[in-house]
Amino acid sequence: MNIAIVASSNGNQRHRILSVARELGREHHVTIYSRRDDSDGKPRTRVAPGVTLEHIDVGPACDLSADDVVPYLNDVGVHLMKRWRQDRPDIIHAHSWTSGLAAVAGAKGLDVPVTQTFHTVDAAHQKLERALGRRANAVIAGSGDEESALIRLGVPRHNIAIVPYGVDTERFHRRGAVATKGSRKRLLHVGPLSTERGAHTIVRALQGLGDVELVIAGGPDPEALENDKDAQRLRELAEQLGVADRVTLLGQVKRTSVPKLMRSADAVVSVPREAVTGIVALEAMACGVPVIASAVGAHLDSIVDGVTGLLVPPDQPARTARLARELLWDPTLRTALGYAGADRARSRYSWERVSQELVRVYEAACA
């Protein structure tokens, strides 16, 4: 198939799109179209076998919010229309509502099916997303929770296909280097430091966990932690609760270092209030590390409670502490959850499996 992907320049979204595009490129031709957000780089770049990235020179060459991109979407659509008349794709996959608007404009008159992924429903642009969802040949949701949100939005149920967010099982796996640790049992939080991401809940839970350390990887670069408001609030909370000596803030960790950091943990705790992708839990599962996760969003699909991980409502430090106690002092349970989690991540969430499911959606849209 000749697959056209229209994407924004969001960093996390870009990583996921490139990962699945590389897998699709093994058997198909994939072109990713993205508005240029920096002044470097060639107009067209081969990023992997079968995968080409094309930059669209429209608007300022810098990061822009979705609302700031809107004035340039017509020009992006015109550019896509010209390109697709030269090289007609078999299927178009738009990521985000701004990319969807540009893709629909570019596909006008071509009779090429358009599939749409929103990643998250944007309350400020629900009318546009509803229109795009009804116009698309298929809307791809990352989880059952996202599917429910799309149905509430007004997207027809029969038009929605669930394809989960994937995990790099070649990088995240059971065997490999392990970060240095001491004699204490270790809990790990990976991700932003803001209250809604759950780090504060884990700090509060630590109060009832005896001689357990908490390592927090995320937020700004290490040298900027001192002046970061979220980091300051976490430190103040740890001081108030008397657990500051057991809390370590690492700041932003290189992506290549995350697997060995996860493998050093006795458990990874990921308890955000919303989990659109649930990627931290998936990466920990792939590493064979037991997971305690909030019972929201994508976690409800990836984690079978008591089998591949443990689920807890968000903002519940006492219940989080109780589950952590049960897990940390039961090596048999940790081992069982670790093996079952790794097996589920590898069999259900590998990029190979995700790309196969996407191709099935594309083929159905083309039929």
C-alpha cells in the first residue's frame, strides 16, 4: 500500500508515529507529511526503509500550538493536494484534528479514504472533531476508554476501530542492563511532575511504606530542577511527610536510559488521573517489572487487574500504599505479575502487532 500519514510536530506523538511507520515500511511505502517546525533538515528525508518524511514549508519554522497552526491549514491542504495528485496514496491517516482538516482538504476530488486519530478528545474543538469523525472512513481509537469518548462526541460506533498504542519491545525487555540501586526496595515514577500525573500520590503513599525509596524520573533537565515549581512542590510535600530522605528526583532522563532504570525498580507506579496512551505502564510491563497503575484510560485495556498488574483509583495514596506493601513483600506475586505483564506487552502491544492491526483498518477503509 502507498500510505500517507499527516502529523503534527508534537514530540511524543512524533515518536509513536515514526515507530509504527518503520514497522509499516517493512511491507508498504509510507510518507509522513509534517509542517516544518525548525529551519534545519532537507525537504525530504528517508528515515527508515520504506519510510519518507516530507516537511511542508508553511508558516514559521517553529513549534506552534494547534490553534496557532489553524491560519496555515489551508496552505498545508493546498500543498498536500498538489503532492497527492503527483503521487496518489491508497490511504490517508491523519493524526490530530488540525492534521485531519488539512488531510480532508488535500484529498478533495481524489476518492482516497481518510482515517483519523485524535489521540485525545479536545473539549475546545469538539464540533470540528465530531465533523471529522463523521467524515472519516474510519476513526482509530487507542483504547476502549477513548472509543467511549468518541461515541459520546457523536462519532458512529461502527466507524470506530480500536488499535492500541504500542511499545518498543526491542528496547524494553526483561534482559538487559540494570541501573544501580541500594538495599532499599524501589518504587519508580516516570513522567511529568504535575499533580495530575500522580507523583504526589506516590509521595504520600511512601509515608506508609517503611524503608522503601521512590525514584522520580521526569520533569525538566536535572540542572533546572531547583527552579521548577512542580519539583519544588514535590520536595516540600516530602519534607512535610518526613520522607524526603527516601525520595530522589532525577529530572528528565534520556530515553535510552529508561529501560535499565525500570529494570532496577521493584515496581513501577503510574497513577495519573488520565492515561491516554498508558505508555509508562506498557514499558514497565515489557521490562518484566510489576506495575501499579490508575484504573483509567488505556490502563483499563492493558492491565488485567491481579494478572498483569494492579489497578487503583487515582488520587488514593492509602490504597496505593496498601497495594505496594502487598507487592513489595511478596516476591512470588512480583514474579508472576512481571512475567504475565511482559508476555502481554510482547504479544498484544508490540509495534509489529499494532502495524498489522492498522493495515487491517486501512484495508477495510479501502474496500
